[in-house]
Amino acid sequence: MKPEKGAVAVVGPGAIGGLLADSLRRAGRRVILVTRDARAAGALRRGGFAITGPSGRTRSFPRWEAAAPRLKKGRPLDCVLLCVKAPALPETLRRLRAAAPKRAPSPGQRRFPPVEETVPAGPPVVCLLNGVGHDRPLRAAFGGRAVLGSCYIASTRTGPRALRHWGGNRILLARTPRNAPAAEAAADILRSAGWDVRLYADEARLLWTKLVYNAAINPLGALLRKTNGEVASHPAMRQLLRAVSREAIAVARAEGHAPAVPGLEGRILRDCLLVPDQRSSMAQDLAAGRPTEADAILKPLILSGRRTGTPTPLLTPLYRMIKKLEEELR
Ligand code: KPL
């Protein structure tokens, strides 16, 4: 007999989390949305949210099961998707640790590897955060259940309860000797909801490739208040996009994490043109007065540049300008 599909918790149902939640629900999963506060949870329970897909068709999903600010102890889960932004991670980890969900493996089901004493056994915890530097806290919190990854999905929050998915459906997950069963289980769950999931052995390279991608696209769109397509189409902005890409690629190479994608500079440009109306997550955050991911995306590249003697004449001022605006808009 086929085991019944268990529930998936989506922590941070924003532009990416909401999209993943919607796809899992349509694939027949019970999905629990975990929001920052009780008010947001209440709004989702009552009103749900609407998603406009790449074809322009809008679907509405009212009546979500939302549990804020934490998951109930002992609720059986097949997977936890951590979709919060980098600045919210420390607080989110504290909340999750306080109510770590458990799932006892049933006979015939994949077993999860032993984890640190302080960490209860449980479902894979997939983290699709932009930037680097979150690997340690995640492994400290979840041990071999932590699955780090990157997604190449263009999605925008167009209103408090509305999302727009412009395109892209690739998710890369790192499968290491320590987390292999969790990574494989998570990949199966996401694939069953229609995502193009690839497992990749070199976690650092996977994260640094997305780091370069975000460092090139996000700050420019945020500072210029332009969509990714506008940045890539305007001759002067495109020149800058290319130059920032080259700078970030040089830093990643010097750090020993050469991009996993050949010709990344051209790929960045093409991807921006493929989803011309998408605003980067940093542009969305800055416009909404939220803290951006500059410390997780730009700062590590600047520090690495200093360490390896790789100049960062563009990344450094971009970082400073974003931080200045962040401060002013707070
Ligand atoms: O990851 C993104 C982001 O906005 O953070 C991309 C894929 C670059 C889309 O803009």
C-alpha cells in the first residue's frame, strides 16, 4: 500500500514560499503556512492569496491552514520549506527550534540519519535562501536534515495577498554525504509538485553561483528602481550589469567557487530579458521598506575580495548605497 502523503510546512509564505505552497497544495499535499505573526496567519486562513501564473491566469486559494508564530509540537510533517529572507533567519530558527516537529519514520519509509543530540529526528528542512553564511546556523539547528539550495524562480509579491509568477521553475538542492536521504526525500516532494529539481554535490559552489547571480541583478534593480528586463535592455544599465557580473564572478573564482554555470555573465543577461517585468527580491524589499539581503549577498563578496586581493570597485559602492537607503527607509 502506498504511504499517505504527509503535510509540508512552508515557513515564510512570501513570493517564493507562497508559490511553492500553492504548487504542493495543488499536488494534493496538506500545506501548513507558518507566518511571522498571528495577524498574518489569520488573514491567510480567512482570505488566502491569489497567484497569477506565467500565462497570465489567476488562481485563488482561500482557506489556508496557517499556524503562527510556530508549528505545533509533534505535528507530523514530511518536509519543512524555509522560505524566509536572510535577515529573518536567526529569529525563525529560534522559533522552529522551540517547536521542532517530529515525524517517526513508518516501516518501509526512508530513514533520516542520526543528528546531534540536541536536534530531534524529523523531516528534511529545505532552505532556499539567497546569499551565503546560513549553512552553519542551519546545520547547527537541523544537522543532517538541513538541505541547502537555490531557486531560479522569478516571482513577485504584487499585493499583501497576491503573487505573480513570471517564470522559471528550477530548484537546485545540495546533496552531501551527511544529508543525502533528506535531500532526496525533499527533491521527490518538490518534483511531485512540478518543480525541476536537480541535486548537486558541491554545496558551496551551488550557493556561490546564485550569490553571483543575485549580486549582479538585485542591487542594480533596487537602486535604479527598474525591473530586471529594464536593467538588461538599457545600454548603460546593461553595461553595468555585465561589469558587476564579471566582478562577482572574479571574486567567486578567487574564493575557489567558480560558477557552476558556464558563461554566467551572458546567462544573467538572458535570464533578465526572459522575465522582463520581474523586480528582484532586493528591489521589492527596498521598495517596501523591509531590510534587504545585502549583508548576505554583497558583503560576503566584498569580504572575500579583500581576503583574496580581488578588487570590488562596483560591489562595494553598491553595498554602501543599498545600506544607506535601507537606513533612510526604515
Ligand atoms: O533570485 C532572484 C531574486 O530576485 O532574488 C532572481 C532569480 C534574480 C529574480 O529576480
